[in-house]
Amino acid sequence: MYRFLLLIAALLPFQFALNPWSGADLPVGRVLIALAGLVWISAALFGRRVIGGGSVGLFLVLLGGSIFISGAVAIDPVRYGRKLLFLLGFFPFFFFVLYCLRSAGQVRKFLEVSVLSGAAAALAGVIFSFAQFYYGADRLLSFWSDFIAPIFLGKNLAQMVSGYSSAFVAVGGENYLRAAAFFPDPHIFSFYAEMLLPPAAALAWLSRGRKKTLFAGATGAFLLAVALTFTRGAYVAVVVSFLIWGLWIWRKKIDLRQAVRFGALFLLLVTIVRLSPVGERFLAISPQADSSISERWEIWRQALDLIAANPLSGV
């Protein structure tokens, strides 16, 4: 089962789409995750000790129970049923992962595979993004929509996202094609890359020799990929990650040379970002600079009010 998990981790950023019938796009990753869940359920039914996970497993059980309970007060039962079926396809997979990752060595190997696979996708996104300055953004988007997206997203989803306005961003009077790699949206790609950035940096910090260089390169690929998505939420996440990492370094009282290297790297990144369109995009995060930020804050406020009014049952 552990090797199957590694296969899923390796294919996740490159999953191609199946078209089982007309009008349907089925990512192969979803199929593999469902199969992994069935493997876990079969093992549990035949008496193998696969149920556990400690506090994480307990939290997942409680979360699943609350989702079932919320169905009793659902405003739209049909939509609730669709969402429930979607979540049920993923729910056993979490226990499958908890069962497979039972030792520090297994966790590290899983992270290494995930980071290297994700870094390859990030590098592809970076190369594709820089190619717009040679081939032109419109020509490159047409190539992505016609040849790449149908393979990795499916024909129907590719047609849907090909005209998506978020493919471009206006910064400083110029339109830039945002990096998306093999993902349907720059935002999804940015958060996937940012999710793998901390483990990539940790592996670079802890590894030695060639592995250290390899994971340092992966960290750089993720940083570049996040920057070229022009996604401000991911920018904030990167800043918070650096602050947490810096606090950890300060508390550990590590070697002064390592601390200086970390500080120099951080200052270099800040300088590069500040002098590039990325910095201008990041500074547009305030509601005064972009009206869409105010609209998102309002959505969050309404969501929090809704949660406060229905804390247990949901809607």
C-alpha cells in the first residue's frame, strides 16, 4: 500500500484526465485516490489493523460525523447529496495515508517524492511563463488550451477554462500570462506549490551533498512558480512561512553562519520581488488598491456570520 501512496504522490501534479463518456472529465488522480480508499476499506473489513491515526483519525471521524449531521438541516438537499458523494470519495483516503505513514522514514520518503514531483511541475510552469516573452502570451495560451489542457484537464474542462479571465493579470499597465503548469487555474497551482514549499525547504536544510542541492533547487522552483502565478494569497502564505521558519531558527539558536545565510537569502528575495512586477502585485493587496479585495473581505464576513449563526449543524 505504501508504494501505491508514493505513486499517487508522484502523479498528483501530472494527472491526466480520462473521458469515460461524452461530457465527462475524470482526473486519474481521483480514480487512484478512490482505489486507495477501497483498498483501505477492504483491509479493514478483513480484519487488518488499519483503523487508527490517533488524534488526527479521531478528528477526521468527528468531522465526518458533523458532515452527516448537517444533512438534516441542509437548505438544498440535492446539492448536499452531491457534495457528500464527492467527500465520501476522498474520506477513506485520509485513513489510507495515516496507515501508510507509520514511521519517520516513510514520511520523509513520501515528502521527497511529493516535493520532487511537484518541483518538476513547478519548473514546467516557470519555463512556460517565461516563454511568453519570446513567443507571446496569446500564442502561448492558445498552445496550452489546444494541446496541453485537453490532456491534463479533459476536453470539457479545457474548453471551460481556456477563456477564463484569470489566465492574465494586469500589472503596471502590462498584461502577463500567469503560471498554471498542468492545473486548471493559477490559484490552485500557486497553493499547491506553496503547500510543498515548506517541506522542500526543510529537506534542503536537513539533507547533505547532492540531495541538499536538489531540494534547494526544488525550493527555488516553488518560489519562482508562486511568484509567477501573481496570486496574492499565496504571497501572504509565503511571507508567513518565512516568518515561522525564522522564528524556529531563532529559537533553535543555530549556527551564526546559517542564520546569516538565511537572512541574506530573505533580503535578496525581498529586493528582487520589490523591483519586479511581483512586488507591485503584492502591494496591491490592500482594499484601497483593488476593489476585488474589498469584495472578498465582504464574502469572508458573510461566511463568518453564517458560521456563527450555525456553528454545529451548518446549512
